[in-house]
Amino acid sequence: MSEANGYPVIGVIGGKGSSPDNKLQDIARKVQRLSPDHRDPERYFMEKSEIVAALRSIAREVRRG
């Protein structure tokens, strides 16, 4: 992943055309690695926000069928 301001940029979960189950597996891996960092506490909340957005996107996708 590329870097922004010295920190890894949060990657796009899944990708265009990825199935919901693959996207959920990606999210599970991100959640498993997610932990607060005393050197950059804001990063934890940014990653958490990205995960929430991805889950909501998958929910919309599944709802549409």
C-alpha cells in the first residue's frame, strides 16, 4: 500500500466486482489487526471508520440483491 504522511493508506476493501463474502473476509482480517496506537491514536479511529463504511456498503449491496 502507498504511504500518506508516513503512514500506510487504508486499502480499499475487496475491490470492484468482489463478492460480499470476499469483502467480509477482508474486513475480518482488518478487524483482527486493528488496535490502538499510542503514537497515533487518530489512526485507530480512521481505520475503524473505514471498516464501518465498508460494512454499510456491503449491507446495501446485499439488500439490493
